Amino acid sequence: MKLMNVVSAIASKIASSSGISSWCTENNYTQLKVFVGLNGKNPPTENDCPYAIIYPSLWTEGEREGEWSWIVVVAWSVYNTSSASSGGMVTLTGLRHTDDLGELLWACVKEACLGLGFPASRADYDIEAYEFFPQFPGRMSVVLRVPKVLI
């Protein structure tokens, strides 16, 4: 299986997600833009939000390897300047929305990987909570590990 097959499956699942589409509408965002690959000289901006970027990261194989691994990165961002106050606590709405969108993306990733015949083995998930305010980017590195005997 090629690394771009994994990327394409994930991107297709995200682009066709009715759950993400509904979430965007419910939260007054435009529909999610999905980018396959990243142009580092002209990356998406706050005007593209909300967006998701899916790109290949790493493929590991070898005769002495007991398993093969594919790593794909899913990055996303929302733009939101609002906050909510309750009981002396102020919560940035964009931070909550980034986590909500990240969970929806993770559900799509798991479904796409199962569609390829292998579950997502692991994801490392993080959110930039302050550095890019009022844009809130998130990122997950998704790992598929497949025992060599299954390929």
C-alpha cells in the first residue's frame, strides 16, 4: 500500500463527512476546506478557516521489520475571536471548537483506516492554544502499523 493511498482515503472521508459539514453550519463557519499536501511558501491563512490539511509523513518497511508503518499528518485550524464567560471563568470559543473539530476529524481518520483494512494504531494529537490567536490550529500524527504477514 502506498503512503498516498492512506492520505487519499483520509482526505476523501473528511471531505465527504456530513458530521463535519453539520458542525460547520451549527457553529457559523463556512464549510471545511480540505487540502491534500501543504505549500509551505503559500500555506492556508485565517481566511481559509476552517480547514484541514492531510499530508504524508513517513513509511517504514524492511526485510527485518516485523511490521510496516505508515504515518500521515492531519492538521486543522479554526478562526474565532469570541469567548464565553461563566462563573468567573473565560473560555476561548476557538479553543473549544478546535478540539471539537479535531474529534470529528479523528472519527473520519479511524473510519478511513478501517476502510483500508487496517485500524489506526495510534494518534498523537495536540492543539496550539495561544500562539496563533485568534486562529487555533491542531495537529495529529496518525500511525498505521501492519504486521508484515498481513500484506
